[in-house]
Amino acid sequence: MSDGHRPSAIARLRNYFLTGFVVSAPLVLTIYIVWSFIGWADSWVKPYIPSTYNPDNYLAIRVPGFGLIVALVLITLIGFLTANFIGRAIVGFGERLLNRTPLVRGLYKTLKQLFETALSNKSDMFRTVGMVEYPRKGVWSIVFVGNEKRTEINDKLDKEGDPLIAVFMPCTPNPTTGFLMYVHRSEVVLLDMSIEDGAKLIVSAGLVVPELPSAAAKGKAIEGLIGNPSAGTLPQPALSKRTASSLPNT
């Protein structure tokens, strides 16, 4: 490389810094989040641990994560006790008390349904990623599509052969907030990417893009044109699904 094209010392230092930042920032943030979560769990659980069983009273240093371990053991024990007859009776008694409290019962039922859906019944969660034209024609937004369940909304607004489905359109960069929309099935373009890839795409504001699956990986030939044709180009016929090995030799 000639001296005219060799990067300057400042440019090299900038590249080194950016490379180090890209490598270090995710690692540091991950450690910080995990450490903060452990500290948050310890601050909630350790005050309720008897001093006899708290290792902080015997050791010269604090034991991080001990409160989190105790919380995990207690939650597992509660689940074990709830699985038997006596535990179900106690939980049922507590739920009946909450259901009689005017303000608490609505909050409890909502939270219980959310946790049961997220942790127990995986089939009720989002199962695929799609796109809809929002907020206007020609502008596309990513949505998460759940299972198609028939509700009162379908009875009121369904079209013949084109039912309404519930989709969740998350906001960038926080995918936990967004809009619930009911759109016709024909208006949703389903994508092959996973829910995790869709969430990464939203959190990164389009910077982290999942790889485009190849025809070989999907086990079938790609039909039609790839990408948008240029102006004035006539559409080409779709490629045959027969592979080259199945064609007769000429």
C-alpha cells in the first residue's frame, strides 16, 4: 500500500477504539444487568432471611446471589406444594379472598392471565412475524402474529373467507410496548424470520438484520423475482419447483 493510501495514526487509533468498544460494550452491559438483577433480588430477599442462616453475618464479605438462590428455592417449593391437594386448597382460598377485594381482583386476574400465557401455554404466544401497511399505504411495520382464535370481534367484523386476526405492533426500541390491532388475514405478509430475530430487528432499529434464508436451507426453489423489478421490466415467469437434477438430460 502506498503512503498516500495508508491510514493516519489518528485513523488507526479511532478504528482500534471502535473495535474495542464494539467488543467491550455488550460484555460490560451484560455483566452490569446481571449484577444489578442479583443485587435487586438480594435486597428484597435477604432482609427476610433469619440472621442464623444469613452467611453475611459469618463471613467478612457479602455473598452475592444468596438471596436469589433462596428466592428460587422458595418459588420451586411453592410450586411443589401447590401441585398437591392441600396446596391447591390454600391457593384457592387466597384467590377467593382476592376476588372479593374490589380494586385488587382486577389487577390480580390480569397479571395471573399474563403469566399463565407467557409461562404455561406456549401455544397462545406469538408464533410468527409479519408485516402490515401502517400507518399508511406503502409504509410497512413489523408485527407479531398470535394464534387465530375466534372471538366476538370476528363475529362482528369478519369478511367471508378473510377473518380478522390479532397482531401486536411493537415500538422501537422497546418491544414490550406497542399497539394491538385486528387486521384481515389477507393484509398480513408473513415472514420466515423467528420471533427472536424480529425482536432484535426492532430493538436495534433495523441495524441488526437477520440473514436471508437461502433456497437450499428451506429445501425448495425460490419462485418469482427476488427484489423489486426496475421500471419498465416485464415480470418473469415463476421458476419451476423441479430441481436441475430432476430435469431430463438433453
